[in-house]
Amino acid sequence: MTVKMSQKKQADRFSEAARELECDESEEAFDRAMKRIAKAPPKTDAEIKEAAEKDRPKTGPGSNPPKK
């Protein structure tokens, strides 16, 4: 059996299992699920400031300024 054949059979088994479980393959269902699991609490002002300072290039004594 070739790799493509085994992958095809595996894909067919997956699709059959999804049908048996009455999975909803619509984009709307995906978006609803994503919103449920991907909610992140909003960042505080301090967290935003800290992230901005971390990304800001360092300048001043002892730093390596960007080369032009």
C-alpha cells in the first residue's frame, strides 16, 4: 500500500467519524468555537507599556545604535 493510499483511507475514516459525530464544518461554527477558546483577557496599561518598551531599540551610553 502506498503512502497516498493510506493517507486517503485515513482522510476517509476521519470524514466518516466527523459525519457520525454530526460535526458542523461551517465557517460560522469554526468562528464560534474559536471565540470560545481564544479569548484572552485585555492587557492592562502597564502590560502594554512594558511590551512597548521591550520592543523599543535601546539608545544611550553602552548601547549599540543601529548602523546606517
